[in-house]
Amino acid sequence: MHASRRWLALLGAGVVAASTFAVVGPAAAASPTNTKLTTSTPAIGVGGTAKLKAVVKPVSGTSKPTGTVTFREGTVTVGTADLALVGTVQTAKLDLTALTAGNHTFVATYNGSTDFTSSTSLSITIAVGKTATTTTASSSTPAPGPGQDVKLKAVVKQTSGTAKPTGSVTFKEGTTTLGTAALVLVGTTETAKLTIPGGLPLGKHTITASYAGSSAFEASTSTVDVTVAKAASLSTLTVTPSTTTPGKSTIAVALTAVAPATGVPSGTVTFVVDTQAPQVFALNAVGKAQFTATFPTGSTHTVSVSYAGDSVFNASTASKTFTS
């Protein structure tokens, strides 16, 4: 080939090669983004719902980022949510319902896409406090007699939310612990019940029911008054004529406790027959006293008895008219 023609051929090939390289340019760079994390629940109780919201925007331009946002507490991932258009901005939301008491600090990271770079928000803190409670103490035996069992009850309720308190309630009189009972669900409320066998001493007793609280619920207390008064007594008077001696009768009285009180009255009783001088007798171990007297046959008489009472039982009286 002629030298000039060969040079022209090479020159043409170079032009083609140069043109081919010129059409291959660098890939378009992903657009930077900005992620902002907020919450509408900066303070909640244990068992409440913590609401996290991340908004992802491009730093420039009108195109909107797509993809997912990961929410973390420290290095622990607590959830991931897809971006969705809310109004005019791409938003990811996450609800958390199992946070323990204390402060929880979160960040949100947009995971990026082909067209947008990832970005991480500033941190926010949600304070989770124990849920407050109320304790209501009561007694189904507010005025028991001596020796009667005392029945106590405490109902513990949360002041917010649907989670119910757990744990136990301690019943005390002053510094003396009467007993502790676990909370159990009765109907729709958490309830602790305690029975004090044999009751309490005479007098007024102010009893405090203290809910100890738990990792999720605050403690609370309540009081109830139980007044133990002397029990009512019943004097039953009988007159039994002798079957062998005309005009002779046995006059007896039996003292018993009036329900719901139990026990046997003790002490003394005073008998009066007509206008005769009073006669005083001690009650025996089963609450009885008696004496015999002789009257003219066919005569009518009135006998009365007065029980003086003791440390447990109130006084009582009875009377009876009889014919000898």
C-alpha cells in the first residue's frame, strides 16, 4: 500500500476509536439525604406505647427517597419500617410496647437506595416510668365480735393503661404485720385477701394495706378500720318444779354468746325473786348458774336475773313469772 494511503487508514481507525471512548461517561452520584427522628410520646408508663417517626428528605432536588428505615437503641435494632408518603414527605413509623422503666435513647437510620445515600438521625430519648396505682382496703367484718375471724381485702388498680398490677399486699397494724397475700384476678380487678383467724383484741384497729409495687408499677397504700366490740350475751332463764317435793323449784340461768360471736360468758349473775334480797352466783365453765327455793304450793312469783358482763361479753337480763 502506498504510504500516504496507509497513513490515512490508520488515521481513520483512530478517529473511530476516539469516538467510541467519548460516549462512556461516569455513573451519576447518589443524592445525599437527611433523616429526622421524632416522637409524640416523650414520656410514657410501663406497658404504654412509644411512638417513633422518621422523616427522610433529599438534601436537594424534588425526587423522594424510597426504601427502609432501621430504628436502634444503642447497637440493638428495635425495628425496621418502610418509607411511605405521608402528606408530602417520606415517613417511616414504629410503635414499641415492651419498654422497661427508665430512659430509652433511639436513632433512626435510612438505609439508602440506588439513588439516595443513607443517613442517620440525631438521637431522641423516651422516658418510661412505672405506672401509678391505687389500693383500696376494706373488710367484710368491720365490726366483729371477740374471737370472730376478721376478713380483709385490698383491690389494686393501675391509673392508666390496660396492664394490671402484679405482686403482693401486706396488711399491718402499726408496725405489726398481720399477713401478706398475693394479688389474684377477681372479676376484672387484682385483689388480695387475708383472713385473721380468731380475730383481734377488743377496740378499734386501723389496718394498712400496702401494695409493694413491681418493676412496672408504683407502690400504693390504703387503710381500713376494724372495731372489735364486746359481744352480745343472751340470758336464758328456766324454772323447773321438783317432781318429789311440792313447792320446791330449781331456778337456773344459761348464758350464751349471740352469733356471730363465739365463746362462753363468764363472771357472775344476780337473781331476785319477788322482793327478796338479791342472790349472787358465779357462772360455771359452761356459763350456767342455779339455785333451789321452796314456795307455797300454788303461789305465783316473779324471778329476774342480771348478768354483769365480763371483758368479752356485754351484760344481759331476763325475767320469768311462774307458779309453784
